[in-house]
Amino acid sequence: MSQRLVKVGLVQSAVGPDKAQNLAKTVRLVEDAAARGARIVCLQELFASEYFCQREDAELFDLAEPLSGPTTEAMAAVAKARGVSIVVPLFERRAAGVYHNSLVVVSPKGDIAGHYRKMHIPDDPLFYEKYYFTPGDLGFMTIPTPEAAVGPLICWDQWYPEAARMTAMSGAEMLVYPTAIGWHPKEKAEYGASQLSAWQTMQRAHAIANGVFVVAVNRVGHEGPADGGLDFWGHSFVADPFGVVLAEAGEGEETLVVECDLGRIEEVRRNWPFFRDRRIDAYGGVTSRFLDRTGR
């Protein structure tokens, strides 16, 4: 089986209140990943600002920007200078009153190779995203880069096997999940380990079920009031098509550079041919909200 080796960079960092400083810091971290051989560099969800969805505040819509705004411009410049592809999350201003949690993939030429809008929008305590984000309307997709076919998804999308499946079916070789997930500090002692395990297990399952690589990039650090807020747990990782974790970060700032052999996809799928054995004639009910006892 022939090898197809590509190094992927995962930038896991703490975020401060100054957007310009966050961008400058991330540029340096991307440069570091590129210097270590990364050809695709993945950033964390909404990396340019603190995670503002902890409260509902109309003034925070001012953080949004168009696709061609300063976040994309800064990452396009470093992508072109270093000859790398970058997965760039951003708070997208589409029109007055219409905003998305989005990402673009910037090519080594510095242009936008693809654009994805987060499909699943959560609404949980301190994760009030439905206030800020319109659900994505671009569907699931694969974005080509010179090294790999990248399947972009964002954070809450991680929990939906349908999203992973459809993205893999579109030709993705690696599912990339920019993420902002963490603990409520008061719950960490009781539930922290199980929450982290569930997050990792779900994504490893996507890798196995679809025979693809999974790249999950999370942020770190405490954000919000000292007596509340969120502790972002980090633990960014890469899993191969067999679900094996190739590398995993800790709970501090870290930039991983992980070598992936895309030839492994063919090898795994020959032995676990899940796409061959799917009963596509029997899955019509998946488009229903729920099935009652009669199967309707």
C-alpha cells in the first residue's frame, strides 16, 4: 500500500481580550507549525476573540467581520508566505442581523479555497450560540488542498454522526473540527473526566465509522468571571482511520505537528468496508425528527 504522508498542525492556545494581539500571536504559532513541517494548519473555533457566547449582548455582534476581513487577511498572508493551507474559523457578518459561525480554508496561494458555515448551533448554559449564529446553509462539503481533501465541521457538529458521514461521503480524507469546549468549573470535579472522554470517544468513532482521519483543535484557559465562566480543556488530538490517537495535547498551550499517512484510508476501508455494506435502501427514516412505534 503506497504512503501519502502529510503533516498537520494543530494550534491550541489561550485567547485574550485584544483581537489584534490574538491574531498576531496566532500568526507566530502558524509560522512555528510550518517551520516544523506542517502543510495543513488548523486553528481553534473563533480563535480571534474570547468566547463571547457566554452571555447575550448585542454589542458583541461588532466582533463579526466579512469573509475578506482582517482575520482572513492575516491568515492569508502567512499562508502565502509559508506555503501552507490554513483552516481559519471566524465570526462571519453576512448581512445586518445575519451572522454565522464559519470557517474558510486558505490555500498556499493566499486565496480562499472553500467556505463552511456551522450547521448545528447549540444553546446551553454559557454556550448561547443560537443568539448569535444563523444555522449554516452551505451544507456538508469537502475542500481540496494540495495535500489532502479536508472536510470542515465546527464544534457542536462533532456530536452528529450524520454530519461526519455526509462529509466523508463527499470525499473528505480528514474531518477537521475547530472547537471551543470546556468545563463549568463547579462541575469539573464530578463530571470533568466523563465529559472529556465522551468528546474524544465520539470523534474517534467518526474516524472509525468513516475510515478517515479526525483532527480536533480546542482552545485552553479560563474565560469569563473568576467565580464562573468556562475552563476550556484543550486536549486537541488527531485520530487515524482505525480510531488510534496519533497525538494529543494537554490542557495548556501547545502546537502539535502530526504526520498522517493518507494511504491508511485505503488500507482500513478494504478491511472494514462500511461504505460497501451500508443499507441505503433502509435509511429513509433518518430524515424524520423521530420515529414512533409504527416506524413512521
